[in-house]
Amino acid sequence: MAENSQPPNNDNQQEIEELISSLPKEKWWRGSGLTLYQNFWVPSDFIRGVITLRRHFIGRDSNILLASKPKTGTTWLKALAFSVLHRAQFRPSVANANHPLCSSNPHDLVPFLEIMLNGQPAGHVPDMSGFTDLQLFATHVPYHFLPESIHQSQSRANLEGGAGDWSMEEFFENFCKGLDFYGPFWDHLLSYWKASCERPERVLFLKYEDLKEDTARNLKRIAEFMGVPFSKEEELDGVVDQIVEMCSLSNLKELDVNKTGDIFGYENKTFFRKGEVGDWANYLSPSMVERLENIMKEKFSPFGLYFTLKKTS
């Protein structure tokens, strides 16, 4: 069956399992490795959820999808987007102990579609009843993995671009080969970059560096894009600044909920690192930096996409 076509809903479970078993595999530092699906390396643990998402999820006009590569500020973006979208219901303030962010990790508040669907039986139309009241979702899959119902609907997508026993050299070498979670990295970013150029009213492309440099300004962009712009009264009352402060990494990492517990097999605290632009300088050698800059220039510049590797001061 051609995976570029839209398969019927009555998939055969055996066909799905045969498809998965036939796909190329690679070892990875955690989980059951990576599986090459539609030219992207998908975590093998989630491959069934990715296939189910592509074949069966039906997007609605009200859906807002946060798309990102792993480790590009996803946790922070989830906290910001959730707080903006639900600010009328939950007053955004570090003093509001009843805000959901005080009792739930951002990943619990904004679930990943492919992980939610991963537990559904392969080869069957998934039970979508648990999705009814949810408006805000997240995903790590590239743009063309999203089902046609999202491509053709008015659903909106935000993109934030930009362990084990393996050494940094091994990680880096595999990254440059395109071998990482939902990699190649450049193809993943370009899938959303191109979509944002073609449909800017439906795909907002954000760079972590820009969001970090001027969080308030970009938060207003996010709010407007999601259809819930800040009023002049809200801006005068400091609502924007309150959300920025409440969702800052320095605040989130100090919340008890993010100091204990785990999700996806990781401790909650591991989702909150320094969050500094240019922290790569503490881990990559000059030769690695030069190689990475050359790859980025080669892959991105033909499409008008540029990233500047800035060192931390």
C-alpha cells in the first residue's frame, strides 16, 4: 500500500504490523530505537501512534497544534500557549496557586497526539472520545505526517524551531547524518517553514531565539494567531507580563510538580534545563560548530531560512 495515499479507515492490524516490521531500524540511546518511516526517523516506541495519527485523526477548525522537534523549547511553549488560551478561566499569576501549571506538568496539559494515539489498537479506527473537549495539542511529527484533515481544514499550527551511554561525539555524528528523533532535523523544520510561507494565516513559525529575546512581543503574536488577542485593557493590566513571568523557566522549574514525578519515562525535572541561547558552546568543539554552521547554511539558506549560532555571554 502506498503510504503517500490516504488509506481506508478499516486498516488490517496484520498489515500494519507487517509494514512496521519491514521498515528500516537503527539503534538509539534509549527506548527501542528508531524506525525510518516516510524518510523520517520515528521513535520505534511511538511508530503505531504516528501511523494512526496520519491515517485517522480528523482535525477540527478549533484545533491548535504545537509542532516542534524534541528539545527545542516544547515544554516552555506548551506552558505559554496553555496560559494564553485559558487566561479567562485561569488567572495567570505566580501568586495563583490554583492555576493548572501549579499542579500539572505542561506535557500533561497539552498532550502529544501521537502518544495519545499510540495506545490505540493498530489497524483500527481509534476511539476519539477523549479528544472531544481538548483544543490544544502538540506533536513532534513533520508537517506532511499530519493528516489531510489538518492540511485542508482551518486548524492552526505553531512551530518552535530551532544521555544514555553515548558520547557527545556520537550524538553529534548521528545528528549530522539526520539520525535523531523525528530527524533529519533540517527536513523537519523545512516542512513547517515551507507551510508557514504558503499558509501564514494557518502556520506560525517561531524561533526559540526570537521567543527568548522578546517573549512578550512574541507572546502577543501567539495570542493573535490562536484567535485570542490581548485587549488593550489586558496589556495595561499587565496580563502579558504576568504570563511571561509565570511561564518563565526559572518559575516553572521551582514548582513542586516539576521537581517530582515523571512522564514519558523521564523525570519531570529533566524537562527544565538552562534555557539559554547559545549554551551549545559549552558542549560542542569549534570543529563541530563549523560543521553544523555549514550544514545549516546548505540546508536552510536556499529556502530563505537562517539561524545564527550565538554563544552565551
